[in-house]
Amino acid sequence: MKNKFQVVIPQRVREQVGVAIGDVLEARAVNGKIIFEPKSIVDRGIAEGLEDIRNGRVHGPYRSTKEAMKAFQDRTAALSKRPKRTAS
């Protein structure tokens, strides 16, 4: 256990379970043991979406699909006009 309550999962265990960097794990207590359970990609997407909302990275609300698509197209067009970043 590290000072910020971080836990290192041994490589062989990660490989057996198939978890990788960026995966979401759910932790729960069962009979005095801590159980970590990998969550599905859908769960990860929901977690990332909720994090976006908490950090104010949202668009809308939109009154219709047409309005949402127009906003998406406008944003995409604006982003495509920005200069490309180059690796340092």
C-alpha cells in the first residue's frame, strides 16, 4: 500500500485477468477482502462521460437532432481549420 492508498497489481495477475492501463476497476469489500473487478468498455465510456461532465466538457442541450448535428458539423469545421500540432 502506497502513501496515497495506491495498490500495485502484479504483472502476472494483470495478464491473467486482462487489465491494462486505462481500464476501470470497481473495488468492493467482501468478507474482509478487497475485490477488484474490471468493468466493461461501456462502463469505462460512462465513467469518462461523467468525468467530462464534472469538468465542464459538455455541449448542448439541443432541441433536436438536426440542431445537434449542425453544432457538431460547425465544431468539426472549426477544428479542421486550426493549425496541426507537431510532436516535439
